[in-house]
Amino acid sequence: MISTTATRTLTRHFSRCLTTSAADFDFVVIGGGIVGTAIAGELQSQFGNTLLLEQHSRLGTETSARNSEVVHAGLYYPVDSLKARLCIEGKHKIYNGDFQGFKQCGKWVVAQTEAEEEMLNKLYENARNLNVDARLISSEVARRKNPLIRAEKVVLVSPTTGILDSHEYLTFHQSRFENEEGIIATNSKVTEIEYSSDKYTLTIHDSDSGENTQITSANLVNSGGLYAPKIANLLVPKERHYKTYLAKGNYFSFQPATPIRNITDVLVYPAPNPQAASLGTHLTFDMAGQIRFGPDLEWLDIDDPQEIDYTPNANNLPLAYEAVKRYFPSIPGPESLIPDYSGVRPKIFPRDSKSFPDFVIKKEEGFPGFVNLLGIESPGLTASWGIAQYVADLYK
């Protein structure tokens, strides 16, 4: 077994890991977020000889560390979508596996108008079709259970929604990978990819030394998150290049001057807006019980993730406050919300698209052994273990 400390020194010492096969590695996974780390763990467990590459000094510092930390039930997505299938599979693995850092607290989706009530009726039917546990309760029952939460019409209850510690979950998958003697190389940015003679040659830039190293792999997985389109474009022909679309979500911590007790023991979401590309500004809490609100949705006019400014946008606070006040009317003034952090989602469609943005997980034509993952946004954290198994199955 190679310790975590030791693996971080391997960014320019690939000769230590060479095998006697035609390629240095059987599998290389690009991207050490929660999805890439889970995939690497599954490939190492089932096939062995896997290398995980991460361009930053630590795993999971981008989308994996900047989200709501929600274990999604899977009730929002079309029945035949990868998001539905892999979210539900990932949820079951979290709740029924060896990982312990979660709390199955449940969630309310609240409707304030007749139009929103109709949306929740459709959502309930979708949950039933997906065999996801859900039920509808009246506004009177909801008021007795959580009197500080407003639901003028109806509430959809999702008992299998939960929360987890995202850092602990990443560490769990990293340990699975390392315990199977998988190799992690941090500070390792892929700058070139070529395919010839049944193997992939990767040029890797070491951000510590400034040196470039080449390695080869029989199979390649692109789990680059925000950078996935640009990584894919290093390999696929120009006419098949992918575009990068980025959407920022701002989160606000709740810090009232006078503490408010017993606000809610469940997560609270507004009824989904079918015209929006997010689930709305919702109320969640972390494993310590600290309440936060978000994310909102802010499309970025950039296509290079290196240009992202992760400073939460304080200009969005008034709109966030009004969104929260619809279901939490007794919230104190806007000064009780403090810009806290932000995250950015990789989108597969631009802002004006009406298409459903499903996960893209596919073998690339003309490149045997290359699996491409694009648009792995929410519910990517929940789905990560399910995605890992799905990718491993593509190699069987």
C-alpha cells in the first residue's frame, strides 16, 4: 500500500510504476474530484494497474468541495435518464455501504401557488415511476410539523434525501483506491493526448518542477469536471470538439443577530421551475446543523475554468433573500444572510437551451478504451459511486 503522503510525491516519478505490458498503465483517470476518485477506485478494485491524475495539489478542490452536500433522492430526473439511474444507485450505495458520514434527514419541496402545486403533483408521479419514496402532505399537516416553514398549498416529502460530509466522502473513495494499491499523482496537468498503436500517450506537466513527463495507458477516462471538454478536445478531431458552459451558484450562510431555534429538521426546497436550470435557492444544513441557503444560478461569460472567480456575488443577496422569504417568512432582514462561498457547474448546453442536461458518459468513436464524462453536475456527488460502477461496466 502507498500512503497518501507518498502518492503526492509521485508527480514526476512514473518510472517507479512501469509494468511489463505494452503500456505503463491499464487505466488512467484524469480528474481527482469525487467522481474521478470513485471511478479510479472501482477500476483498481476490478482490474488493477490504475493511475489517478489531478492537476491541483489535493484531490477534490473544485466542484466536489463547493456544493450543497446533499444526498439526492433522484426524484427530479426523467425515468430513462442517466441522472435518475445513477443518482438512485449512488444513493443506495451511500446508505447501504461502508461509508458512515451521512444523515438521512429528509426533504420538503413546498408549493405556494396552484401552478407550483401542479408541479409537485407531476414530481410525485415521476417519483412513483422511478420507485423513489415520496408522499404529499397538506399545508395544515406541514404547519403543525414545522410551523416556521410556509407551504400555502402542499408539500412533497422526500424521506430518502440526506446530507453528507463531502470531504469525508472523498477521503472514503481515496482510501478505497489506495488500499487496493492504486496510484495518485497530484500537481499533474495533462497537456497533450495522442492515440496510436493501441495505447494513449499523455504528456503531463508537473506544476512543482515545471517538467513534462510522458506516460502511456491502454485505457483512458476523462473525468475532468469543469475541464472535461478541454481535455476531450486534446484528443478528438476538431469537428467533434466540445464547448464549455459554466454556471455559478452562490451560497449564503444564515447568521441572525438573535438565534432562531427549531426552524426545520428537514431540508427545504421551493417547487421546481421548469424554465430554470437549477432547483432554486433552497435551505440546507451541514452535518453540524449550520443552515445555509443556495445556490442561485449565475451564468458565466467565460469558457476557461482558470478564469473563474469563486468570490460569492454579494449583489445576488437581495434576490436570494426574497426567494428564501417565500418559504421562510419569519427570516430576519437581509443582514442575516452572509455571502459564504460559491461553486461552478459544468453545463453541456448554453443558458437559453430547453433540452434536459443529462450526464454524458460515453465511449468515443474511433478511440478504443476512451470513456468521456461531460456535464457531471448535480446530482454528481450523490451519483459518483453509481457512475464509477457504470464506467467500470463499460470495460467488461
